[in-house]
Amino acid sequence: MEARTIRIFWRNAHTGWFNFNWNGVITPNSVVHISACECIFPEGSIFGAEGVIRHRGEAPIWIKNVRPHGPNPGDSITGGVEFFLQIDWEAPLNIATDITVLGEPENKIIV
């Protein structure tokens, strides 16, 4: 599988668990990498998601505990990814995440 990436913008995000379901792309065995940074939604922009600006900001932000998953009972999707977004800031922030799916691992080894 060729790597696929989607950019998701989260308004007024704060530290906690997030989930994104990506039907047909993510499965329970997918390898998923996620990056995160602050973003700005320019007022009056007519460009929608294309007008959102990613920027460094001052808040320390990172992703941890990335867990690809299959469908929940009763769902018809192939899967999604849960992750913990850590934002060390007192107020909610607008956050941009890039979710990259690399497919399944070539092998699995227990050591």
C-alpha cells in the first residue's frame, strides 16, 4: 500500500483522547504516524481548509499512544486511529494533525 496522509483541523482542542475513522484506509494492522501543531483559521477566509495556516505557536504539543483500531461493534467502517493529544497550554487551541497511514508491517516479532 502506498502511504496516504490526511490533514485534520481540530477547533478549540485541549489535552485528551482523539479518534479519527478513515474507512478503507486504516485497519487494525495499519502502521500510523501522526504529527501535530497549532493552526490559525483566518477570519473571513473563503478558502475553507485550504486557507488554514499551520504555525509553530508557543505551546508544547505532541502525540502519544497512537492506536489503530478496527470497527466498533455494529460499525461498517474498516477502522480508524485513536491517539492522545498533549497540549501544554491553559486555554484550548486550534490544532492541525497530519495522519499518515503506511499499510501493514512486513513482519511481527516477539523479543
